[in-house]
Amino acid sequence: MKSFIFSGVLGFAALAAVNLTAQYTGVALAVTRLSVAVSGLLGVPGVTLMVILNTILL
């Protein structure tokens, strides 16, 4: 249980880091219910997946 919560916190931090560095990298993720859920449930791999999909599809 502790590692699941820690993974979720790291996912939220990764989502925040992507959005804070967006002006320098050009990569930004919209903060929606879906992106918050993915980052909370999957953690850093979920945020990485969203960045890759955002880059490929857009």
C-alpha cells in the first residue's frame, strides 16, 4: 500500500515537472481528470506514456 501511494505521488510530481518545463521543452500535458488519474494510478511510467503518445499523435 505504501509503495502504491508513493508511486502516485511520484506520478503527480512527474506530471507537474512536465508542465513546469513545458516552456523550455515544448512538451505539455493538459491537466484533466484522465491525465491526473493516469499519473496517480500508473505513476511515472504513466506520465511517460502520455508524453510519448502526445508526441506521436500530435
